[in-house]
Amino acid sequence: MQMIRQNRLSHALLFLGKEGSGALGLARAFAQFTVCEKVNGKLKTIDQQSAASSLFGETEPIPGNQEESYKSRNGEITDSCGECLACKKAAQLVHPDIHFSYPVISRKSGDKPISTDFIKEWREFLKAQPYGNSFDWLQFIGAENKQGNITSSECEDILRKMSLKSFEAEYKILIMWMPEMLGKEGNKLLKLIEEPPPNTLFILVAENESLILPTILSRTQLIKIPQLTKLQVEAALETREGVAMRKAQQVAAMSNGNYHEALQQLQHAEDDWEVLLRDWLNSIVKTGPAAQVKWIEEISKTGREKQKQFLKYFTQLLEHAIRLRVMGDAIEKDSENQSTTDFALKFNKLCEISQQEAMIHELDQAAYYIERNANAKILFHALTIKLYHIISNKSVILMQ
């Protein structure tokens, strides 16, 4: 808002925020703010409306309570009005001057897909999962094991669309989600980004700036989106999802400021990760290869998202165990989930801190490869062997 008020809006912005921070939602809200007719002065101001006279010389009332919806206490505009036609179109993702670019897949061999081919699915996805990640999106469009990317054809389509005059708003806006999936073909956009037509705005929404083409990165103004706080996640779970306060506190504590992660934990809340983990550890240090093969068969039948959530649970348990080593009684007395704390305390008797750190590293690597469609059986078999070597020759007190 300050950029627009002070007339210093950069033509290329990079909204950089980790998964679950709401960076895409913020980009959408900013685009709506930019095209809002009230913000751009295409509607009369509140004061002008108040002073306007009817045909009979009487002051016409302001319909509803519009003033509070887009004016702050000191009289400055703080958000899009949400009521003008431009705002309604932007909220429904149908504004003709707000374009979207995102990773897509080929529906058939030889196909050259562009984002517009998936616009219907994109609108449905954002409505259903506004905090969804790239994996959620690709599964939503039935990618299965296909890799999504922003194609050369998409870059050509962007050049065509952004060279046109705006239809309704002052600005033409392109929101590119996950520019990390834009390969060398993205260099086609360099001239357009560096010397865009008048009133053209590019908003790139990314999670990892190191994966963005350096040539594009250098042409954008970086805006870092902070992670949500535990209290913000907790409040959102209670108000948006109707989660009980105690459960919201537990989920928020485990989500590390990632609202997407918090929603995933709620979705898989019925899954007994602790029992699954106990069975795995038992097979590793006690019951042997036959039990390991059986466990690997079972885990490989679950979806990739569940596998990733399970590994995340194990990682968080190890992190909790390390915190218990450092802070001890302070955490035990303040624990919101005594069962997890008891499990972590037993785990501390099984492994030293150096072993726990090594296991966290292996689990993070495994989660990374799961996101990239690794074969589940091979991955968990290799991970089982690695964990066996890490915790071998230790007691099995955890299994009692």
C-alpha cells in the first residue's frame, strides 16, 4: 500500500515466503488492491459520496457500511474495497487484467501446455486449497508421476498477453507461482521484465530463491514474507477450521509456522503415527528383516503425502527429544502432549544426540526424494538400512 501511495511501485516484485506462509494469497490480495476501482480513484471518495445531492437536493446516504470496509481510523485506504466490480472479478479469478502462470503438465504426448489450459482447475484448486503447495497442485490436475514446469510455450503466451493493452484496470498484472519451475526458457521473458510496457506489473511468488533463474532474480525487487507465528496458526485453526483450542495448540506447535502443514496434520489426525513408528523401530532393532519387509510393503501402499507426513512426525519427535535433552524439566512440565514427550524421553535412552541429528538428516533427505516421486519401496528399504546402522548396538528400551 505504501508503494502505491508513494508512487514507487516496482514493475517486478518477488514475494518470497516458505510453504504455508500465505505468499500466494498475499499476491492475489495485492493484485486486487492494485485494480480496485476505489483505490484507483475510479469511484467517488466517501466524502464526495457523502456530499453528493440527490435530484431533490438531499444528501444521498452511503449504502451499507462501506466506509469501514476500506478506510482505516485515520482515513487512509487500507485494503481493496471488496465491493466494486473489479474486486469481485479479482476474488473470483476472472479479472481480465490479472493473469496467472503456474506449473502445468502435458495431457498427451507432444502436447505444449500453457497455464490457460488449466485455468478451470486453477480456480477450483485455489478455492479448495488456498495454502496448497506445488505437490498438491500437480496431484489436483492428475500429474501422478509427471513433473510440472512452466514451459517455453507458456513464456510465449506471457509475451503475447502482456503486450496487449489492459482491458479495464490501470495495470496489467501477471502472478507467476513457483518460478523455481521455470527453466532456461525463462530467458525469453528477460526483455519484457526489464523493459515492460507502461503500467505492467509482474509478481513472482516463490519458496526458494536459489532455484530461480539468476537473470530473472536480478530484475526483481525482493519482498520477504515472514512465517506465521504459532499464535497466528492457532487462531486460524480455531476460527477458520473450527478446531478445539487444545488441539489447535498442539497442531500449531508442530507446524513451525506452516499453515499448509497444520492443515495436513488435521487431515491425517486419525493416523496413529506413533504406533507406525514403534513398529518400524521394532523391525529395525529387534524383529529383523522379515518384519522390515512387511512394514515397508505397508508404508509403500500409502500415498506420498502420508509418507511425507509420517517422516515429518518422526523428525519432529527427534527434535522434541533433543529439546528435552537441553531444557529437560521445563519442557516436560509445560508439555501439551504427554504421550509424545514420554516417547521422546524413551528415545533419548536409545540414541545419543549425534545419532538423532544423523537420523534427522536422513529423514529430511527421504522427504525431499518423496516429493520428487522416488520409488517408495526402494526409498524406505534404504532408509531402514541407514537407520539400523545409526542406532545399532544400542538398547531396545524404547520397544518395551
